[in-house]
Amino acid sequence: MNGNIGRVNSDATIKVVDVSKWYGSVVAVNDVSFDVGPGITGLLGPNGAGKTTLLHLIAGLAGCSRGEITMLGEPVRDNPDLYRRVGFMPEHESIYDFYTGRQLVEFSAKLNKLSPVKDYVDRAVSIVGLEEAQNRKMGTYSRGMKQRMRLAATLVHDPQVIILDEPLNGTDPRQRIEFQDVMERLADEGRAILISSHILEEVETLASRILLMISGKLAAAGDFRAIRAKLDEQAYKVRVVVDSPRRMASAIVGMEDVDTVSVSEDGSLIVYSRNVAALQVSLAGLARDNSVRLMRVEPLDDSLESLFEYVVEA
């Protein structure tokens, strides 16, 4: 598989051309080419696929070992003027728990030399819907609230390009819907948004176009529906945790798009399904109808990796 899968459009907001990144003998990104235009693009792949390295290259935080990346027609490396037009939210970022949410956003505004600070901060906090919690210390926030306030700090300078690394980690279903609403509003304003995730269902709800990475390579790129159709030819592996596993297994095995159900040693169910989205929607009602307490539904990463390998081989 080579770097010709993703088209490179001369009018694209982000252009990645024949890019590789290696650390000694370890190749993290291998001959990747694609473009990103206005709207929401998902960068999908299992943990260790090279997504974070690639985002750091695009954001100008690291240099390419080979190849070229441009954004808004300019090189991304050592370009402070360009960075004022880009919002980057890393996956892992320490924050001071004694800061209030508003103070975090104010700090970002001051780093970007914005004035008047109050107006920019008010707007960013309003975008993520945390006005009522903005003066609370971040140590009192849930994981999802911290992610949303970090997003406000990322957006405070009104960037044209937004790059988010695993932004939905720790969020609950309601917060994910709120996040999707925010992203869609920003995309409708003509911004280019690149979001990474290792969860297929997260990307499906957000992005119409995806970049599929496996082992540092671009396995596929394009319309989500076409790629999802390829993935749906294989079964997903999902863990289901309930208080009555055998009763729930008997109910699940009769569902359409379920290939097999087994009970693991720890009592959780391992379900292979060709339609995880439909499975997740149906499980709550199925548990209720069978007087079973449903505690967790968890797509497993190793299943995703096998799916990506299948796409590469195909």
C-alpha cells in the first residue's frame, strides 16, 4: 500500500504529500499523502497506528523525515503566523486543577495576544455551553467537562483550522451529541476540522470523509459510507457486561447481524456483530425485555485492527 490513496487537491486547506516520519529504526508514518478541505474529516485507526504522530506533523510540532505538509498554502513547520490560524487540542494535556475553567481559556487567549480578552473568552465558553460552570475549579469537573473546556481554550482565537486528537475520550453519550453539534456549527462556518479517533462509531457520527490508518500507512481514504461498507463485510468484536450473561447471550444470539456470542471467563459476553451501531441501539431494550441489567458495551480495539488489516489486504 502506498501514499497514493488520498487525493491531493491544490485547493485543499491541508496538503500532506509523500510524508514519512521515523525515529531511529521505527517508522511511525510511512509514505502518506492526502488532503483535508473545509468540513469535518475523521482520522481513524487503532491505537499505535500513527495518528498522533501524523497530527503533530500537521500541526508543525514535529518535522517530517521525508515529504511535505502545507496548510492554507504555507509550510507548517516553524511558522508562528500560521499557528495563529490553527487550533490544536492534543490527546493528553495536563491542566491545573486549581484553575477555574474560565481561567484556562483566559490563559490561552493571552498566549494568543487577544484583546479584549473578555469578549473572546465569553464567546469560546459559550460555544461549548459551559457558562454556568466556568467559574468552578477544574478539579471539580468531570472528564467530559474538562474536555469541553479544553476545546474552548483551543477555539478561543477563532482558528480557521481545528485539529483534535481523541477529543471524545471520557465523554458520555449526551456530551458526544453536544460535541457533534459544536463541530457541525464550526464546519458550517467553512472551517477545516480534522478529528482523530480509534472508535469507528465516533467517526461515523461526525465525519462524512475519513482517513483510515494502520501501522503508519494510509489504508483507505474517502466517503465514509464506502469504507464502512468494506468494514461491514467483517464482524466486529464487542464486549457486553451484564448481570445475567447466559440469559442475555440467549437473547442476543437471535439478533440479526450477530454472528456468534460467547461467555468469557470473567462473565462478560463477547459478541461478533456486523452492525455494532444497531447492536448498541438494541441492547438496552433487549436487556429490559429479559430482566437483565446492562452495565457496559465496549467495542474492542483488536477487532478494529483486524478490520483495518482486512481493508489493507483487500
